[in-house]
Amino acid sequence: MVSQQGLTIPVGSDCPRIYMHSSSVVANGDYVRDTVVLRKNYCMLTILFSEMESPYALVLSGEVAGYDQTGAPRPGKFQVPVPVDTAMSASTQVCLPRQNGGELLLEIADGSGNIKTFPLHKYIAAVGYDWAEPDLKDLKLTLDYTMTAVTLVIQGWDEEFVFDIVI
């Protein structure tokens, strides 16, 4: 949803796969020239499940609700349910907007009203992911319910980072 304030991501939707360019030019003469370089302004988070059957419901939430007219992350409520259809696939994808250092949380509900919240932003920061990169890299997150572990991999990196958690 684009308006004069920029791009707004509605609550319940993930970020569109957006490439952006923003610049200011000064028109001192008859002609103005600018080179447009479209930059990948989203992170595709692939979530891999260790089990084909998942009793959990997942929700991602954050503090970036879109982009302003300059392409900077715009504060606001970001919340999207993560599609979990492990009968069809052992993975799912959610498109995240560029973050500005705020919280990015993963909520896991077990169906009985118990909800655990995990600071995904801290795990992502711990692996050295840079939200200020001109072109954002994609992430893979492996949820292993039996091992109570989260594994994060940044696209193009050989190293995996494992965090032990209690679900």
C-alpha cells in the first residue's frame, strides 16, 4: 500500500519483495541526471522444520511497518502469521522488511494457550547479519523441536550458528 507517506505493510501481511532507489537531485540547469540502482530492500526468511508434523503456530512481529519516501524503515507494528503446512512442505518463507535495530520477535504457540516469545533480532545480530547492507541477504532458520535448538544461516555464508532454546 503506497501513499504519500511511503510504503505501508498491513498487519497480517509480510513485506513485499521490493527493490528500491531513493535520491535527491538539485536542478540547477535544464537537465538533471541520476543513475537509478535498485537495491534489494527485503530479507527472505526461510524457516525449516525438523519434523514434518508441527503442533505449533508461529507469528513474527516487529517494529518496522514499511518504508518512508526516502526508503528508510518506517516505525510501526509489523505482525504476520507464519504459514505452517508441514503436511505439504518442511519449510516456509516470510519476507521481512529492513530492520532499524528494534525488536523482531518469533512467537511460538503450542495450541493450548502457551506462547513462548523468542528475540529473533538478538539471534540475527549475534550471527553478524547487517541490516544496513545496500542489498539485504536472505536468512535460513531451522527450528528443531526435538533438540530445542534454533540454527541461523546467512545466505552466502558457510558457517551455521546454533542457539539452544527451551520451547
